[in-house]
Amino acid sequence: MTPRQRRMVWVSLIVVGVSIATFLALAAFQKNLLYFYTPSQIASGEAPTGYAFRVGGLVENGSVKRDPGSLAVRFTLTDGAARVTVFYDDILPDLFREGQGIIAIGQLQPDGLFKASQVLAKHDENYMPPEVADALKKSGKMPPVDEFKGEAR
């Protein structure tokens, strides 16, 4: 084998190695993306089952049901147009309450229940996640401005 052929073999191996590494990195990145869906999108079937994603909305008044003797809780999230039932079996954030804007991270089960692995509540009265605010605006169910201390939405 001539030196030129050896160089071509090495260059080819390097190109193949870099291609494989790039493919694996992109595949891992794609697996770790957390898309955001609204309850309306979940109800229309746009959300995948078996893959982790985020869902956001307002905790519906009167929907929080706790299992006695455990941390498990079920509640309903709404964007004003549709609802999704969320199950969470861990400690809820201190700011969690009915009427609160939250984002839950988890997976949609085949029966339509969203099993959350994490629940995030807004950190103060002046903030609502942009995705949740946009979904509520589209449905016309945005809470009154005074709930957000005068911040215009």
C-alpha cells in the first residue's frame, strides 16, 4: 500500500468516526428535548404517549385530590379550552395551589392521564411561564390583570 493510499484510509476512518459521533450526539440530544404542549393540544392528540414533555396551564379550582397517607396527588390542568388530569407522587412546590399557573414534566399514559415526574410553580406573582400565558390568551381565559400585580399581558 502506498503512502497516499494509507492517508486516504486514515482520512476515511476519521470521517466515518466523526460521522458516527455526530449521529450519536444528535440522537442523544433529540431524546432529551422537552417539548411543551397545552391541554388543548393533548386533547386533540398532538402530544406523544410514552415520551417526556412539558404541559402547562392553570390548576383548576376544586380539582386537587390527595391520597390519604401518601404524597400522591391528582389535579386537573386547564388552558380554558381543554383539561388534562395530572398525577404526581412527590412533594409539591410550596407555591402550588388551585388557580395557579404551573408546568408539569412527565409522560402521557395511554389512558390519557399525565404522570408527572416534576411540577414547577411560578416563582412570584409577577411571572407566568410564557407558554402558559400564550395558551391562556389564545383560549381567552387569561386571569385578570390584578392577579399579576398590574403586569400587562
